[in-house]
Amino acid sequence: MAFQPYRSPSTGRPVRAILFDTFGTVVDWRSGVAREVAAFTTAHGHTLDAEAFADHWRALYQPAMNAIRSGRRSFTKLDTLHRENLDQALRHYGINPDRLPGESLQELNKSWHRLPPWPDSVEGLATIRRHYIVGPLSNGNTALLLDMARNAGLPWDVIIGSDMTCTYKPLPQAYLRTAEFLDLEPGEVMLAAAHNSDLQAARAAGLATAFVARPTEHGPGQVADLAPEGDWDLVASSITELADLLGA
């Protein structure tokens, strides 16, 4: 019997591609960045709370993209934004980046390229890939997402970075241009994400949606995105469970 793809209740279309938010949903950015920050600061004679530093660096992410979404700044890839934000974060912690080797700072910035997958990610993606197109739908740029996939063993079929769509989520074109690159209608694409706001924007753009819970993305004290906040098509506690729900 031929495989029957999941039909989205919200779009009424059979789903052909499952695309994933990446930071937090597929990879554990907090522990990955904190581990490299700890090694970096120790090597350069500084002491700080590496997890708090990772949180602060990440907190600069949305404001940096807002300048581009609003049109105040032309499109700039995420690697560049992360590097600018790294200098801000270091200064916040009393460390002058101008007194650190530029090549070492650039290598630390690439910690975002080397993030570890959640334990269920690789197996779950490989299972879903048997019947669906899988790839990231991320604010990461293509080189970042490619390095991440190679380091973490993520079995993507395709990588369409934000530098290809030239926009950042949650603007509608981030979702719609990705679907266009795949020659798919929006309703044939499902976004899987651990963030309700991302899913809200994807649904508004006409995509199917799946919530994947990551209750420790922001550490043990996380208070947001602990549960689905919309009637998403699917709700799963892991990517492997999502594969089961998709019939993969």
C-alpha cells in the first residue's frame, strides 16, 4: 500500500515537506554556546557564568533582526549579527573585545555553527525523511546551517538559509519564499517549532504547524513555550514522536 502523507486539518492539504525551526527546536543552543564560552573565557583569563552569558548573547538576537525587519537596516546575515552581538555581550560582562584576538572572537562566534542536537533530533529527522522533504526553516544563514548539519549529523534534504530568502521570521515572506524555493504551496509545508509565536506566524502565512516541546531550551527555569498555545495540527514531546504522528 502506498504511503499516504499526513493531511493538515488547518490547510486541508497533504503535507509534503516538514521544515524545522532550528535554534532550540532541533539543536540545544544554550548548552552548546555556554560550553564554548566557558572554554574561551578560561583560555583568555576571565571568569564568568557561561550560561548567563549565552542567555545574554541570545537575548540580543531579536533586537538585531528587528532593525532589518523594520527596514532601518538592509538585510545582514545572522553570522554578522551574532558577531556584532558578541562584542556587546562581552562589554556587558566587562570584557573589552578590542583586547582579544580577532581570530579567537571569530572562532567563538562560530559556536553557533557547532550546536549539539537534542537527543531525539537525528533519529526523528531521519525517520520523517523517509516520506517527507525535511529541512530547516531558520533565521540562520546557509553556511551556518550547513556547518551545523555536518557537525550535528542532521540529515536535511535541503538547506534554504535566511540569506536566500533575504528576510527574517516571523515576517510572512520568510515562510512563503521558502515554500516557493521548494515549488510547494504554503499548505503543503509544515513548520515544526518549539515556539508558539513562530507557529502563529507560519499559520498566518498558510503553513501547517506542529509544536515540539523543548521545556529546557532556556534552562531549568524556563517559563515560556512549555505547552502549545494554539490549535496546532500536531503536538509532540520530541521529533521522534512527531515522526510517529506523521505516520513516518
